[in-house]
Amino acid sequence: MSEPTWLVEGLDHIWLPYSQMKTAPRPAAAVKTNGVTIHMGDGRTLIDGVASWWTSAHGYNHPHILGAVREQLSVMPHVMLGGLAHEQPYRLASRLAAMTPGDLTRVFFTESGSVAVEVAMKIAMQYWRNKTGESRNKFVSFKGGYHGDTFATMAVCDPEEGMHSLFAGAVASQHVIDLPKDEEATSALDQLLAEHKDIAAILVEPLLQGAGGMRIYEPSTLRQMRKICSAHGVLLIFDEIFTGFGRTGAMFASEKAGVTPDIMTLGKALTGGVAPLAVTITSEEVYAEFHDDDATKALMHGPTFCGHALGCAAANASLDLFENEPRIAQALDIENQLRTSLSPLADLSGVEDVRILGAMGAVEMVSDFDVDKARADFIDMGLFVRPLGRVIYLTPALTIEAKDLRRLTDGVIEMARRLSAP
């Protein structure tokens, strides 16, 4: 079957993400989605194992979300949030404040996760200037972490991550250290905060570092981090853009650790993968330092599509589904099936590690392999799986049925065996 005209002509003009356009294989044409499947232009149907970068928590084309977006589209697709109020973002802010941990009560809207993290960093720096007059412009983040591709977020990603190494001289220097998973690393973090009084906040992906390789660590690490932050008067930011909305087997990863951050970022599954939307949520204590008669203490940030009506309508519908359907139970069922299916791969000589948490399963190979070929081989199996470096991972929709998940795990098992073969 010939390729569609739009693909052939568009390839001369489009610039694709994370791709060397000269050598990258031609992308496969997708023409329709439904549930956990992607329908291709050549007639094939693929089971999606990554939920479009972990966004499609309820599966594609969920009728409740689509209905809400259609209704909003017919009334008011969008109107600016500066100087005007409209229902969807106001309702969504109230609902997020009610469902997030502790006293996280103030919600700021952006269009992407990376920008939400930048807003969190901006809030943290201005918090100290508003509160004490101090200039605190440094952050602590952790090796293996990923927080986005914009300039401020590149500085707090793992510096060894090849995506951002080209910009090392252009981004601000930050403290990127080992997670405090043992006594030595915990002591190093404590000492760092004691010695550097210009640190505004610690920034971390709670429990699960996503794009950095699907790395899992213990809840006790977050509890230790919270204790150290409180002792030194430093803010704690949880980047839950990947981990939020059921991915770890709880609504938020912070719940599993019993830790409430001062600032939290959310995105990806917020709208069920239907529209770009992200939020930065702060505690009432943080917000209080901006709520003042002094105009200079206001947060001067305002994305054009802040509180996008269509995106917020999708998010409100997505929250309806989290409230009324058993998404967390489904995530735990996925976790059990992933453990049963993938854990035995740890015995293969070519497998370095198998990691499973909630609705995420990862198989890390010992050696590098041809990722593009692996992706193509998965498509030949009727699967869409997109390895990260040496890591083959699954982050399916929380609604995936056992039989479809079995096809995905069978494909990962076959691929791991192929790559382990001498």
C-alpha cells in the first residue's frame, strides 16, 4: 500500500521530536485510534504499549472526554484568562485542590509539563524574594531525573543525559546529585543544603524517574528528603507529570510515600491525552507570600492559552472518570500481570534489570541495541513499543484488558530473548 500524500509531502517540511531527520526511519502513518489500539494507514492495527508518552490513561477516544470537549467547543473553545473568568478552569482548579495531598490549594495553568516545571522553579525563587528578600536561584535535582527540554528544566535534568549535553554552557549551573537512597547520599544532601544558602528548592520525580530510564526508588527516600528540606527551610517540589493520575498504583506517587510537597506539577494524563494542559499547584503557605497589596509580589507569568477551555473541559471529564471508574484498581491489576509476565526475564543473561511499579514495567538490557530496528520489529508484531536507550518499557492505558496486555508482555519477552541471544 502506498504512503499517504500528506506523509510524503509533509516529510519535506516537518521537524520531528528527538529525531535526526537525515537518518531516522520513516514514521509509520497512523490514521485512527480507539481504546488501546492505533490503526495504521497500511491497514495494520497496533496495541499501544506506551499510551502516547503515558498520556492516554483512559484509552483513546473515550466517549465521556470527547463528549465534554464537543460540548465546550460548541459553546466557547477558549477565552483568555487575563481579566475574564470562565467555568472550566475554575472548576478544574477547585477539583485539583480538593484531590491533591495536604494543603496544595493554588493552581496555575500552562500548556506543557516542561513549562509547568519552569513555573514551579520561578515560584520557588520568587517565594524567597517575597518572603525574606533573599536571592535564592539554585536548585537541587537528581541523577537519572528528567524534567523537560526547555532551558530552565534542562539545567535540572541529569547532566549525563545526551539530549541536553550540547547546551551545558548555556543553561544555569544547578546541583544535580545522587538520590538520598543511602546514608552517604543522605548526608551529602544534608551538607549541601547546610553549606549553600542560595538553594530555593529540591526538585524530584517521586518514586519513579520516567524518561531517564524508568528508575524506581523507595518511598523512604522521599520521607528523608522532606525531613531534610524542612530542617533547612528549603522548598520541596514534586514533578508528578509522569507519576500522577494512577501510574504508580496510587492517584499520586506522593500518596504512596505519605509526603506532601510544597509545590507539585501535573500534566500528561491530566486530560486523558486529549489536549495539552499542565498545572503547577502550590501550598497555601507558598501562595501567601504572593498574595499582597504590593503589586511587585505578584507572579508575572501568563501563557496565552492559560486555562485553555477545551483542555480544561477534557481534564474535568478525565477527573470524572478517575472518580467514577476503578482506575487505581486497574493500575494494580496491571502491576500484578506485569510482575507475573516480566519478572522471569531477570534470569536472562542479556537482561540487566526488571523494574515494575504500578502500571509501568521496564526491562533494562545489559548492552545497547538498535532502537529503531526494535521499534520496527515491535510494529511487525502488531505492537507500538518505543524503547528508551537500553530500556524496553510498557506504560499502557490503565483501561487495557488482560489479553491485550498479554500480547504486549509476550512481545517484550520475545524481544528481550532476541537481544539476549549470542
